[in-house]
Amino acid sequence: MITAGYSAEGKYSHFFITQVPLQRLYFLNSDFVMDQTRALATRLTAAGQQDDSKKISWLYELLFTREASQEEIRTGLDFLQRNSMAWPEYIQALISTNQFSFVD
């Protein structure tokens, strides 16, 4: 029989990390989150970097403390090419990920 993380002794053997839909919706609809994404986009453009792929790499270093993969850079560039005002929306997408919310 599978139980929700309980061992036979009645102790937790592990915990599940969950995100309910309302937590995700907060990142999509919150004025606070949107203000923060706009502030980060302003900081990004103020840094003076013109190359979008380097801006994406900088964001990954800042938000996830790791380098962006080539696929992540390509995906980001594709997203940015579809919308001229996309930096705040792109940043919002990044901070809405589980990777941003949890430390691995």
C-alpha cells in the first residue's frame, strides 16, 4: 500500500514539495511581482549590455546562480523576438518557475 509519505511507524519518510495553483497565479497576477520584474528589466538595461543573449545569461546567473544552457538562451531569444516590450514578461516567466522558488 502506498501512503502519502508516511512510513509504517507513522513517521514521515519524506515530504512532497507542492505548489498549489493560487501560488503560481500570484506570480502571474501580482502587482508586486510585476513591479519587481519591471525594476529588474530596468536594471538589466541600465547595465549597458546590448547583446540579448548576454542579458539572458546574466539573468540566469542572478536568478538561478548558474549559467544558462544554449537551449535556454535560444528559447529566451525566441520569446523576446515576438514582443518588443518582452523583458518584464520574460523575467516574470523566469521567476514563476519552480527553479526560482526552491533551492535544490
